[in-house]
Amino acid sequence: MAEVLALYSRSGDAASLADVRRAVTAAMVGGVSYEEIAADAGLGDPLELLAFIDESSAPAILARIAVLREERAKALDRDIRIKELMAREAPKARSRTGLSEVQLAKNFGVQRTVLRNWLGKPVVW
């Protein structure tokens, strides 16, 4: 992928653009993550890839991007809520009256190891 985009950026002709569009579209439809494609191409924002997709596949790709954005927003919201809750519970935890990590993990529907990872703590078995 990076080679195709590099070829296009060096030459800038229409034939190379068609090759780039086919390669980017095939990778996106094939399930390669947008972040991975953008990173391979040296692009800072995966949305810059939209200029390189084939118009016939654009609706499906844009729908997938919308779903991925929604999932990312939900995950970010969950991470923020956990950190806020942990900040509120930290003083109680010091006095042993707060929620345990096990209880917090159960409240958020995740495993304790995932919760410890979010908090930046080492996972202890």
C-alpha cells in the first residue's frame, strides 16, 4: 500500500491515481484497518484516505467508517467514565470503604485485567 501511494505522490498522473484507488479500496473492503492503511501510507489522519477510494465502493466504506467512529466514541466514553469513577472512589479505597477493582470491573462489564490495563496498573494474577 505504501509503495502505491508513494508511486502516486512521485508521479501524480491519472494512471497512478487509478492504481491507488483500486489498492486502497481493495484493502478497505478486505478488512484492513483504516489506521493501518493510513500509517503505511504516511498519512496522519485516516480520513485523508477518502480521497483515494473508488466511488463505487464509497457508500459501503463510509458506512463502515461511521460504525467504527461510533464504537471508538463509546469506548472513549467508557474509559472516561471509569477514570472519573476511580478518581471519586480513590479516597474511599484508601480508607477501604470504596469499590474494589473486582466490583468496578463487574459494574462496567469488563474483566479485572482490562480495568487494570485502563488504569495503567500492572496485571497481577
